[in-house]
Amino acid sequence: MVSERDPGSLELAERVLRHADALGATQAEVLVDQTESRLTRFANSEIHQNVAESNTMVNLRFVDGRRVGCASTNRTDDAALRRLAESAGRIARLMPEGDEDVHLPGPAPIAYVHGAAAVATAEATPELRAAAAREVIAAADASGVQAYGSFTTDLEHVALANSLGVRAQEARTWSQLITVAMGAAGEAGYAEAAAVDCTSIDAAAVGREAAEKARSAREPVSVPPGDYPVVLEPYAVVDLLDMLGYLGFSALAVQEGRSFFEPGKVIGSPLVTIVDDAEDLAGAPISFDYEGVPKQRVPLVEAGVCREAVYDAQTAARAGRRSTGHGLPAPNPYGPFPLNMIMSAGDASRDELVGGLDHGLLVTRFHYTNPVHPKLAIVTGMTRDGTFLVEHGRVVGPVRNLRFTQSYLDALAGVQAVGRERRLLRGFLGASLVPALRIGAFTFTGATEH
Amino acid sequence: MPELTDRALDTAVQRGATFADVRQTRRAEESIAIKSGRVEGVSFGESEGFGVRVLVDGAWGFAASNRLTVAEADRMAAEAVRIARASATALRHRVQLDDRPPARGTYQTPVVEDPFALSVERKVGDLLAADEAMRRVPGIGFTEVRYDAQREWKTYASSDGSLVEQEITHVGAVIEANAVNGDDMQRRSYPDSAAAGGYEWVRDLDLAGNGERVASEAMQLLVAPQCPPMRTTVILHPSQLYMQIHESCGHPCELDRVYGTEASYAGTSFLTPDGLGTFRYGSELIDIVADATVPGGLGTFGWDDEGVAAQRVPLIEAGRHVGYLTSRETAPRIGRQSGGAMRADGWNRIPLIRMTNINLLPRPGMSFDDIVADTDEGLLLATNRSWSIDDRRLNFQFATEMGWQVKGGKVGQLYKNPTYTGITYEFWGSCDAVADERSYTLFGTPNCGKGEPGQNGHVGHGASGARFRDVQVGVGKW
């Protein structure tokens, strides 16, 4: 295991707290985020970008009564830390008095998860990542296509201290291998694997999956836009969860009236259950949020019914309840987000999911999705890297990519079957564990040329 | 700190780099967020560090650190060389850079009123006044005002003799009113833009003076009928046309994307080199340039992050595709020299080919109002609300905040949730009017994502407004 304790981080945070206290802060919170990020990128079956970064960010939230000032720096000498406190304090004191109390969280026992970090990822070398890239490239070569992708190995050490007594620190690692295999005519296939421990990623298998899908995507035909039943692979399903999490599962979105989310409201089929659970070892476990609050398991949707949104300290105070441990670094005008979503598995094999389509589409993943109407969760985007026509339960061949304009809430309501296999994937909100889904109707509104 | 940059270059070369460059950057950022009368967040951030990029055995390596010491310069240079050697184990083409004389000099964004010197109290006061103006409109659901300022001091040095120093300042602001009724929510914003310059740019926006209009229009949208599906003429206001340029011209003209280096993330491009000089991108009215020299643009600088001087590069001339955004590595592949479009998001990122200011040039003849008056039937669309385009930049769909029916040359019925969609070259080919300079506006897009690890680009777009025929609008089920 990577050491969860880095005395330097908490000591750094304590030093900033002392500066804030000396400047008269009524409350203060310090986040120290140390990162060692490495990424090897390949395209046209060769490594073309290969980077490493080492950084330490120190964030201070300085509270003066009902006024808050935030400042950050990546300088860690004492003069810089004093300037940090002075900046945040000066900002706070120039603010107009707020109309609500500021609620930093108080200390609560943290049950540290085991499995937030892996030493192999923390110590991954450029040679290890290059070897993985070569395995992906070899799989592409064997199929007569080219490989494009990246292999990430990240180490983050998070430490938090606040003036109410919160002390928390944890090492976290993350690794992710993504691959697009592409043939001479542009036919493409996608595969991805992600894990806390990079040695659990089978690069050759990822390469083979993408390459085989690219081969099967050759010579696509056009199908007309319209409503189709679909099977969405997990790579597409993760976008559904991310977008719903972004648009609706945040307590701030609910409090501002811009969310579809209401406890007790039916938004999905009875087959749909989504929780946010940072303790599940099948996900990317972490123990506390960026306010130092222990992560809680939050049932977001149970059997299609909205249950709870996620809260940070401030939205919880407004609602008269406790934070669920979903705070982000201050200042955060966007509110809390679920960063560890897990969708319950069903009992259908992939063949059974596809077998249930009489005339429909198998979609590998989505591209460039964006909300058209946030409250109705209407989203537009494209299919990409492997879209296939299914007739009478069998994949009959590739089709050109389609644009959809679809309410993701209606998609959840239309879930007919859920896959029993799940994948850990990284979307734009965090790491999610998701199955494939069969959905009764999905609205495709346009087509493209490939 | 020339000692650090010199040391990093020396160590890289001593360890086998045939080329090396180093960027040392300090960035200061200030942001203010106001929500419904409440100051939601005010922050000031500083980040400083350096990144060493090397070529070894024809392969790239890069390492960056926030520790500004000579020892760390040695360590990062050595790490970059080690990474490059690992890259070389999976290399099929050695990188070749274009040959050019060393760059030397300094550049500074012209600023009248230093946004970092002005008191936070004063800026918050201005923004609260705009928020209050919006909230005076009865029935408005919630409001937001955001302000951002960023200044970068960066030194670029390379093993082939370049040394340039730049100080670049950007500011941006938006006010936003949201009207809510049951499941419906309508947003109206102004101007959601940014510029190179000082606080004078924010002052000129007159945010408070526009607050009531913005909020009133949000309320009007709530009761407006849904935009009907149809094929019709579309007139794009500059506040939407800039985003059309960004997605369907700026990105596909990035030559790294064309050569597949973004294929696993953002995709590739339909603008392949075999069509350079001949491919019909749009109608003869379309002239688009990448201009890093225009005052006030988010894509304006002295030199790019490879030490290549700012330039004005034609991308589309009279509707034909004639140029790309290029780097020292990619330009020689089309027989050209770098157009100076390599930009990095801070000290800890490598430079990538990014947009500078991608501008659709105005055409003398018709004003924007003349174009509206000249249109028998159509839709006038303003202010981008959402965007999406496929992985080769062909099939796009945009939503705007406002859509008005145009009938007999007059602006009439307001529609909500307007959308339009098309195929890039067909759409630009259907353009039969581009407005003159009277409505020409330089917009700033401070949130252009690209690359892995992700980089946020600040890019500019000039547009005066244009008309397009036979466009599908009103997409989706409502």
C-alpha cells in the first residue's frame, strides 16, 4: 500500500491554519493536494506525447463571520503561505456581509477505506506505460488497424484541516487505459480499462477489444434517423450517469430549482438503481470529500424512484441536515456532485441484451454530449467508434454514426434490461461502475458521413 | 530566472536531447461568483512552475514541476529525457521540426485598467449591481454573475536559441438570468465572453445596464411557444455565429487533429491535406483567418509556446480551404512553416495546436439589419446555449437562447428552445450573406477543451453575423 500518511501535508495545512488564525479568521479550512501525474499518449501506432507533472496546491477558505475569501497557491515556503492567508483574509474582509451563516464541517470519525491507492500505480514508470502502449499497438497491428489512446497513472495525496478540528489525509491512485483502433477507411472501435492498481489492467486485452470492434465496423451502411430500441454498452451508459449527476443529483441544483430531482419522483424503470458509494471496492474508493467529511453511501435512484441528492456542508446546512460527504474544493459555486456512482447490475448477458432487439442499434459510446434543456435532461450527442444494426436479435453489421437528441430521463424510464457485467469507467464527473442497458426507444435526429 | 531555464536546457542537451525547450510560467487568477444576490465565491489563485520538453532519438518527452530550484531543473530535464527514451520504444516516425531563426523579445497585453490592481470590493460592487438589476424583474427564478481575470508571466527558452518573455492578461464576465416554471427552465445571458485587456473591457459591457433586459427576456422565453421543426432560412447573430466558427472551422483546421493525434479523445477532421487549396468548404462569401495579431483577442500574443511569432494565417479563402493551424512539427508535413498556433495551458502542460483568433471576415455591402430586412421568411438565432459536433467535425447541432421568427424582413414571434443542425460544408455552402463590419464583434471563448491530460484553451472569434439557407431547425421531441 501507498502510505496514507504524509506528515508534510498535514503539517503544511496546520501552518496555514495558524496564519489564518493569527489574522483573525473565525473559521478556516486548508486543503493540500499533492499530485504526481503521468500520461503516455499514442496515435498512429506510436507514442507521440509523454508527460509527467509534479505539483502541490494549497487552498485556503478564510471565514470572517458571514464573509468568506478563498485563495490558492502552489508555493509552499512560509512567506508564500503567509501571503496566501493574507490574500484570503483581505478578500473576506472586502466582502459584503452574507445573509447566511458559513458552515464548515465539524470533525467526524473517518473509516478509512483500504484500496484507495496502489503502490504499483504510484510508482509506475514511463517504461511500464510504454510497454502497455506497445501491447495495444501489437493488437492493432495484428488486426490491420492503427492504435490511438492514452495510459494514465496518477497519484494524489489529499490532506485537509480546518479550525473546527477536522484532520484527514489519504493517498489515492488512478490508472486508465483508453484505446481507439481505426482502420484505413476510418472504421473505429473503442475499449477502455480503469483501476486503482495499474497492474490489473490487461493492455493486450484492451487493444484486442478495440481492434476487433474496428474490424467489425468496416463498410458501415446508412440508417435513417428515427426512434430505435438500443443496447448501450457501458462506455455509453457512463455518459447517462455523468450527465444526470451533473444536471440533477446535486443538492444545490435541487435547491436552486434547476434539477429534475424530487425525492419520491419516478424517473426510471424499476430496473434502475443508482447509488453513490465511495466505499465500494469495485469502484474507485475514497474515504472523505474535499471538505474532510466522511463519504456516505447515498441512494440516488432506487428501482426507478428518486431517493436522495448529495450534499456538501453548505447545502446541508440550508436543508437542516448533515453533509453526505460530496463537497468539492472551495470556492465551489457549482455545488456538490456524486463522484462515485454505481449502477446496479441486472441479470442479462450481453447476448441476451442484444437478443432482445428485434430491430435496433447497438451503440458503443457517445461523443460530445451537451444538455439542450437541463431540467428535462434533454441531451444531444453523437454515436462513435462502433454503432451496429441489430435485426431479430443478431448484429447484422455496422452503421454510420447518428446524432441523438434524447431526454436521459426518458431513457432511464425506458430501460428494459440491465447487463450483469459492469465496468469501472471514468466519465467527466468521476469513476462510475456501470452495466450495459437495453432501452426501448432512443431518438436519433440526424446522421453523419462515417 | 534564467539560471533555471539555462540549467534545464543544458542538462537536457547533455543527457542526449537533440532539441529542448523550457517554459517557466506564473499565473495569477481571480474569480468572483454571485448567485441571486449572494456573493458565492471570491478567490485568488497563484500557480508557478516550469516544464521541460525534449526530443531524444526523434521522440518527445516532457516533465514539469512547481519547485523552482536548479536541482529540480536538473531532475525534470533528466526525467523528460528518460520519458522521451521510453517514447522512442514505440516510434515509427522521427519528429522533425521546421527550421527557423531564434525568437527574441518581449510582449505585453495592452491594459488600461489593471484588473488585479482594482479593489475586489469595487468589482464585487459592479457585479452585485448587475445581479440586482436582473432580480428587479418580477418572477425571475435565480441569477448568476461571474467574473474572471487571469494574468500569465511566461519565459520561453529553447536549445536552438529562442528566448522570449510575455505578460498576457485576460478578463471575462457574464450575467445570467434563469426563469423557472415547473419542468421548464429558460436561461438568458450576456455576453458570456472574454478578452485580452483590462477591467475597461468589463466596464464597457455595462452589465448593470443590461441586467433588466436579460431578465425580462428570460421571462419572455418562459411563455414563448416551442420552436417548430422545419427547414428554413437561418440568420445567425454574432453571439451564435462565433460558436459555429469555433466548432466547425477552428477545430477541424487544427493540423495535429488532422494527423490523428487527438483521435482517441476529441476526434479527427474532415479537412484532410489532399483537399488543401481545392476543397469547397463554404460559399464564396466565406473568408476565415487565424489571426494572433488582432488587438483584444484571447488568441492574441507575441509568440506561441514554441517561440513562433504571432501571425495572420488564411484558413478559408472565398470558400476554399487554404490553410491550417500548425506547429513546428506538423507544418513541414504540408510543406509550410509553422503558423504559430502552439499553446499550453500553464507550466504543467505541453503546447498543443490551438486556435488563436479564428475570425470570419465581414463583407462590405449589407449590415446585419439589412440582412434581416432582406429575408422574407426565416429564423433569427442569438446567444449560444449548447453545442455538439461529431468526431470529424461534420454533423453539428447547436441550441441558442433566443430564436425569433423573421417574416417579410421583420423580426416577430419569439420561440424558446431553438435548435439547428447540419453538415459543416453544406451549411457553410448555403451562406448567402455575411454582414459588414458594423456588427463585427470579437468574442472570447475561455473554455476550449483539448488534449490528455485536459487543457483549457483561451481562444477568440470575430463574427459580424450571416445568413444560411435551407437549414433544419427545431430538432428533437418537446
